[in-house]
Amino acid sequence: MSAMNATRINRRDFLQGVCAGLATASLLDPPLAWPQSAPDFKLDIAPLALEIAPGKIIHTFGYNGSAPGPLIRWPEGKPVRIQVANHTDIPEIVHWHGMFTPSNMDGAMEEGSPMIAPGEVFTYAFAPRPAGFRWYHTHTFAGHNLKRGQYGAQFGCFYVEPRNNPGAYDQELFLTLHDWNAYMGGGGDSTMDALYDHATVDGRMLGHGDPIRVLKGQRVLVHLLNASATVTHWIALSGHQLQVVAMDGNPVPRPAKVSAVRLAPAERIDCLIEMDRPGIWIMGETRKEIRAMGMGVIFEYANQIGKPQWMEPQPVSWDYTRFADPDPASRPPDLRIPLLFESKFKGHGDFDYWMINGKSYPHTPTIPLQKGRRYRLVMTNKSTDDHPVHLHRHTFEVTSLDGKPLSGLKKDVVVVNGKTTVEVDFTADNPGPTLFHCHQQSHMDYGFMTLFDYGA
Amino acid sequence: MLVLLALSAAPSRAQNNYEIQVYGADTVAPQSTMVELHSNFTLDGSRPLPGSPLATDGVYPTEHVEHETIEITTGINDWSELGFYIFTAEKSGQGVQWVGDHIRPRVRAPDQWHWPVGASLSMEFGYQRRIFSTDTWTLELRPIIDKQIGRWYLATNLAVDRSFHGLSVPQGVTFAPAGKVGYDFSKAVSAGLEYYGDYGELVDPDNLHNQQQQLFVVTDLNVSPAWEINFGVGVGPTAGTDHLIFKGILGRHFDWSHHRPGMSDSIQ
């Protein structure tokens, strides 16, 4: 391939180029560590006509005919087999987000996981860990087709059951946020972005799903997932405080009560809510424009009547440090890896392209690591966009937010705000190719990716 | 977004050299206001008749006259806006003179319609003093279509005008098309060409000699979402056109929604 041609490759070209061989090879050679038994779960990827409100149909692709896909609960460390059948017209793949999977089972083509050809079936086999709130979603290229990839309905919650669950709650909920009918908009002074017609909680617009019925005095544990392809959301429950107890499935060092929580794409927050204000309340986006698009769900106390009420929460400025230890990380890293994020302008009528250290994927060089060493990613965002960056197959500890030290906050997605520097530490303890990328679909599609790699 | 440059109408028309702008299809966002200052200087334009301070048709000449127009546009909702204009003229020794005012509501195809192009319809109605214009009360309907394709920007304004008081009344509806082709050289700098015509009567156009035909080379500077800066130079080869004009627009966007970036009430 000539140098000129090489510079034109994007993620889609790269994937198409290597897809067939890897997919075929992997399908013919499933991992041998697991016996060939019946699957524990089955996922069917297929076209879906999703009715988010009466008469409002979203034509998309989903798992098992619903959005979100089925909730998977599975004990930590117990081997699981999940059979995935692709009934669509393009190769698909399922990523097990936040889990310490082997590279070939993680569900990212770039790491060597197989694509599932149209009409084919593949069985993922791994031992889910660590315990906590994880999720699964497609990891395909969408580009300018804003109906594919994470713009669609291919997402679901995966709860890895801890060995000991004190269960200090009366009711447990999994709520997923998503935006629908994306289109290219914006332009003008800025570049194009994905805009949306509708937004939902658990696939239903506000007022059109079943209410969540609660009792006064209950403690409700809510697992919130932002499964939006590109939009950061703020969620509040009218008249109630949300006690954040875990982020990205990992307990936070300092649980704290807030009036609203912020979730960037792919982030999860577990919060405990005391049901101490009887009424019929809206849990929804704090911004009325997005509530009007449908993002909300109703909490209904027993024996209460009337219309659902929205009560403005106190404005919240989101700060991870509130939930972390204020001290610097106790263990210094063995090596620092600087990562510089920059955009590449492609016109006011197109998405930006993205670069890590001056290169766009697949031209970003693979960064070699050594097993057992602790690395610090020093991520400097020169752009004005915020980036929810995700490290596959590992959990990292957030150690600095624009020069402010913190520790104890374990995550797999962290937002690097525009014009700031964020540092995270992780230990190379799960060998194999490991993908690192911005979780905004349009950013990862257009270059915001790189690979780490290390052997056993 | 940057409001795009333009000029309307033939030399005898109301907005002659006051607001030189090709409209883009977008409207100002709700809870926000755009304030723009249009500054246009005619280096080579109409001159006074011998022995008179006035030019043909009894209006002030345009040569060496500075036109300053204040345009205030506020967003009504996410598909409409309302604009208001104050036109002034300045010439050495004559001071600043009020020329007239216009009001301009505009609607556009909402984003939710998912049209492949931007589309809006502007209606502009107003008054200008007889000493500056052959027509005092005028109405303009301006359909606008635009499209951004990567680095390229295309816009067309197919305006039709009607005078209700003045010399152009017998002409009925007149046709004044305008268009723009722009290219983004970088995120901050765009440049392009703008065309402005006034063909006269819609059903019986003037001959080319009397039509207005102007071509501007323009640049837009996108230095901040809060500001718009553009300027250009235009030539008019026909007899019915001012021959050399310099123009500039300085705009400031005010957001009244009080959204704060990074806060739960922000739309960022």
C-alpha cells in the first residue's frame, strides 16, 4: 500500500481489511478452556422497531427485540457462555465493557476479537470480573451512518454479582439513558455534531413507560448507565438526594449525596435514594429541553395520586474529587505515558477527525507495556471538546484532575474536559492487546483510538 | 453560526449598500440575541448630477458614503427569529443621517424535519426616507436554501421585492437573487465569493445594462462562537451597480439562557 493510500484509511477501512480473516479464524477456533456446553445466555442481534411512545417508532437494531437488551446477572469469576447470533446485514461484535476479559473475548475487533458475520453465531466465553455494574454494547463503526453502532439499540446491563452482597437496599433498578434518531447538525462556527430527536430512559419516553412504584421509607439502589452514543446527561430525581456509592461499577471511597449526577457516554453511577418525600415525581434530565425530548421516568409512591411533578434540583458542578480520597495515589507509577488529544478540522460540514500524539487510528503506534508494571496515562486534551476516554479490559485509578491530586476512585471511563489534563494509573495485569479510545462514537470512528499491548 | 454576507436590490432599492449579506438558513437560537454592525463604504458609486447635490432619481449619491446599519436579531424558538434594522448614512460634512428601519421575521425548516438542505423564509418590511431611496415602503420575501458539505458552503437567496410607495411601484414584483460559495481553509478562516443581482421586474427583467450585478470576495473569521467577523470587497460591472464597495460585519452573540458549562443546567 502506498503512503498516500495509507493516510486515507479510517477505522472502517481498517476493520474491513482485517475482518474476514480474523473472524473466520476465531470462529473456527473457539477457546479451549471452556467445555462446549449449552450457552448460559443468548443474544440475537436483529432489526428492531422500538416504540418509545405511542406512535413514535424508532427503526434500529437491538438485542433480543428490546432496548435495552436483557439484563445479565452472573456471579463474579464463574465462567459464562453467551451465544450471539447476528441477524443483521453487517458484521457485528459485542463488547463486554468494564470486565477483565481476554483480548479475543473482549469484543473489540482492534484487539483481535472476531467479528460475527451476518447470519453467523459466535459464543463468547469468559469469567466475568470484577464485581459490579458493567454493560455490553456493539463496538462497530458507524461513521456518517447515524443509525448504526452505538446510535442504535445495541446495549444492555451486565451485573457481575459480588461474592458478598450486603444488599442494604429495598429495591434495585437498572436504568439506561439513550438518545435516538441522530442526525448531523450544528456547523457554522463549530463543526458538525450528532443531534437527536428523542431521548429515553429504558427505551421509553417520559410519561410513556411504566412508573417505578416505591414505598415511603424504602432505600432504592439505582444503577444508571449512559448508553448514549455521544451525549453527556445530567439526571435528578425531583425532591430527592442521590447518594453516589459507586462509579463505573466500583465503590467510591467517599459516598456523597448530590442533587443531580452527570454521566458521560459509557459512564455508570450507582446511587442510593431514600424514599422520604411521598408524591409522584419525575426522575429525568435536569435540562428541560432534553426532558421534553423524553428523557425521564416516573417514581410513584404508594397511595399517591396526581400528575408527575418536576422539581428543579440545586445546580451541581460535577467534580470527581468529591467522591475520591483527596490524597495522592499511595503507589507511584513505574512509567508515565503522555497522551495528547487534538482535533483535525475537516470542515464546518463534517465531523472532526481526532489524533492521539499526532496520529489518528489506525496510524497510532501500538504502545508496548510490560506485565506487572504500573503506568500513568497523562492525558492532555488540547481540544475544546470533552472526551470520555475508556480503557478496555482494565480498571484505572484516577490520580489527578488538572493538577489536583486524588486517589481511590476506580473507573474504566473518565471525562477529560476540554483544555485540561487528567492522569490515571493502571497496572498491566491482563496481557494482550488493549484498546484505549474516546467513547463518543463519532470520535472513536474518526481516529480517537490507540492500542496498548503486552505479553504474559 | 456566522450569518452570511449579502446585498439586496438594485441601486434604487431600499437596502442599497446598507445590509450586504447572503442569508444562511439557520436562525438565531431561542433565548439569545445577535447584534450586528454592518459597515459598508462605496468607493466608486453614483455621483451627483451637475449643479445638484442629488444623483439620478432624486436620491443622495452613494460615492464616498459610509453606510452603518445596526441589526438586532433575537431567537423566538428553535425555528424562528425576529430581526430589526436601523439604517444610517454618513458622508464627510453631512454627519450621520437616519435612513430608515426594517423589521424582519424569519422561519426555517426545523431540524427535526431532517431535510437534506437548510431552508428558511425571510419576510422584511420597512421604511426608508425618500432622499435615500426611490421607494419608501417596501416588502421583501426571501426564500433561503443552504448546504454545508465538508469544507464547502453553498447558499442561495431568491428574493422577490415589492414597493408600495415610490418609483418602483409600477414594476410590481421584482427579482433579486443572491448566492454564496464558501470554503473553510481552517476552523477559523473561511473565504468565498458572493453574487448579488437585481434583475428588475420578475416577469419582464431589465436589460443587462440596467441590471444590478455584483460580485464580492469575502472572508469570514470564526474566532469565537460569541463573535462574527466578516468583510469583503465587491465590484459591479454594470451601469446600474455601484462599482466598488468595501463591506464589513461585526456581530456579537448574547446568550440569555444563563447556562453554565459543566453545570447541571448547562446545555453544553
